[in-house]
Amino acid sequence: MDVEILSRIQFAFTVAFHYIYPPLSIGLGVVLVVMEGMYLKTKNVLYHNMAHFWTKVFGLTFAIGVATGIVMEFEFGTNWASYSRFVGDVFGSALAAEGIFAFFLESGFLAILLFGWDKVSRGMHFFATCMVCLGSHFSAVWIVIANSWMQTPAGYHIEVYDKIMPPDYLLKAEDIPHARAVIDNFWEMIFNPSSMDRLAHVVLGAWLAGAFLVLSISAYYLLKGRHIQFAKASLKVGLGLALVASLLQLASGDSTARGVARNQPLKLAALEGLFDTEAYAPLGIVGWVDMNAEKTKALQIPGFLSFLVYHEFDKPVTGLRAFPKEDWPNVPVVFQTYHLMIAIGTALIGITLWGLWLLWRKRLFNLKAKDVRFFMWVLVFSVLLPQIANQAGWFTAEMGRQPWVVYGLMRTSQGLSQAVVASQVLSSLIMFTLIYALLFAVFIFLLTKKIHTGPSHDEAVEDHKGDFSKAFKEPRA
């Protein structure tokens, strides 16, 4: 394989592995705020115990996320130096803002969150929890803004040899070492055409990841007959967050897809495997794309794509053949990743509504019923679904943008480092694979250990639900 393919594989691998953890941190941050808020309101020590346990899980995901995120900063310089030079003015401001608004906010209050339980007041600890949660969301804000600028650039001009080029100027190969994108308007860069839609989509996906982690572990405890009150209360919080996030994600996905139709019509055509521009364009449900015949073979709903995009059945949707073939992304792959994301999102809504129906019928915790036990096992394994959907969504977004690294401005092949050769990228990819496999094994080992240990003070909480001092007077090992 050539250096471009290897560099893309390496970056995709390191980013995909890293992205296992930030959604969990963001989602668990919201869970912690809810649980601590309930403790302050009710004075029920059960909620304090819940927040204390899930903080330990949060700390683990946060630590692995930070460790794996650093690698990508170096890859911009080692593998993608031409790209980094071109977008340095844009990314420099966004990433600096992340450091100021997100990293320092999180790190400044993280120690209080993790170690300040019996050292600061309840109100101060809750404030620290809110700040860490806010900081984790700010990380998502600035990273998504920077990435969205790559999808829909705005608020900039191009300089070549320090000469300002016309707005419709296309970079030539000889321009690359001397070209850069320069910000004209910071706010236009932030609020570029896709940033807010994509930010909402990413944050809601993170909330789902956190919610279903809570649901999975809580269901496991109930099935094993351990920490019953803790698990029941945690499961209710998880279901509440899952309901909010999954239904909002449905609206967010619709808005994001319509934004893609406006700003990246070629990508939308690839996502739906639509080769010809046509009115009453069908919406694909499941199927595959035959690139040899340039035809999509799928179960489809006639006219529904036109309706979802334009709210009119007879309005034409632009097809792939309206664009140069060299600009097409990998249509069969993005068709599958896009529909996988949609299918899982639908399944998450269904699982959430199933759980709420059982709760409404007062059957959710009747573990003697076979259907309830089956549902609990579904929850145990459902923790994988938001992770798969989040990964599929990012692969859809990034591969759907190809062959552009900055859409319409710089091709991926133009962003490579000139000094890096394929053998160097391959050797570092092998090294990262081994190290990340070890990190993942450590993460699974520590998470499993925390789950098996369970929440501390559990029996004390059962006996003294309203009295903090009695419940924690003699901590259990």
C-alpha cells in the first residue's frame, strides 16, 4: 500500500480507538450531574453512593481518553504536515480555544470531583461535577467545530506566496508548500454551515453512550441479584437520559441530513447510493451498492428521500452522475456505515421505549418474568450499540468527504507529509496496534474489576437512606 492509504488507515485507527472513551466521559458527566443533583435535593444517600461509583468509572474513561488523544496531535505533524501548514491558522484558534475552555476547566475541577467527596462541601462538589461535565462538552464543541470547517469551510481566504487568491481558486500541486487558509471572520468559522448540526449529533451520541453504559451495568447487577436498590435507581436515571437523547437524536439526524443535502450533495448521493438525479427519490432501508453496474439494490421507500430532504415528494435529489467520477467517495462503504448508524439509532429508541413501557406497567424489576430477564440481557449487551453507531457515523462523515481532506479546497493526497515513506507509517501503525491492544486490555480489566467490586457502602445505604453520617461512618473495604 502507498503512503496515503497507510496514513489514512493509521489516523482512522487511532481516532476510532480514541473515540471509544470521550463519548463515555461526556455521557457519564451528564449522569453524574443528575445523580448528585438528586442527592442534594432529596438528601437520600443512595444517590450519593450512585454518583460516587459512577465517578470511578468516569475517571477511568477520562484517563484512557486523554492518553489516546495525544497521539493524534503528533500525527498531524508527522503524517499530515502539508495539511497542518494549510489549516494551521484555522485549527490553531479552535484547538487553543479547546485548551482554554475545555482542558483547563476539566483538569481544574477533576481532582475535586475524584478526591473531594469528604473534603469539600456537598454544594462545592456538585459545582465541580458540573464544571467537569461542562468541560467535557467544551472539548466536543471545539473539536467538532474544527472538523466541521473541513466539511464546510467558511470565514476564510486562501493565500499563496502571501498573495490573497480569489474565493473560487482551486489549489494546484505547486501551490501546496506555499498555501494556507487564513481566517477572515472567527465567528463565521465557528458557525460554519454544518457545525451546529454536527455538534448536536455528536453530543447526543455521547449521551447515549453514557446512558447505555449505565443501563448495561445496572441490568447486570439486577440479573445477578447484587446492589439491587443501587441498580434500580441507576437504571431509571439511564432510561431517562436515553429517552431524551434518543428522541433528540432523531430530530438531529433529520436536520443533519438536510444540511448535507444543501452543503455536500455528492456525499448525500453516496450515502443513499443514488446514481441518477431524480424526483421522488427513494430512501434506502437495507441493501448494497453494485459499483460495476452503478446501481443500488435495496429495500426502498419511494419518494421518501425527497420528502425528508426538501419536505416535497416531487423535488429532485442530485445523483452521483452529476459530479466528476474522480470526486466520488467509496460509495459501497459509506452506504453501509450510514445505514448501520440509522438502524442502530432506531434500535436504541426501541429499547428505551421497551424499558419505559415495562416501568410504566410496573414490571421492569420483576426478574422472575422471562421477558423481563430477556430485556435485562438485551440491556447488558446494548452498551455496544451506541459505540458502533458513533463509529459508523464518523466513518460516514469522514469517508463521505473523500477525496477531499478540506472539502472542495485540498485533496487528501495533497495534505500528506513529503518526508514520510510507507515503511515508516506501516511500522508505526503496527506499534500503535500493539500498544492500543494493551491499553484496551487494561481498560477492560479495570472496568471489570470496578463492576465486580460494585458500589461501596451499599449495605449502609440500604439501612440509612437519609442519614449521610451514619451511612459513611464506617466505610467498608
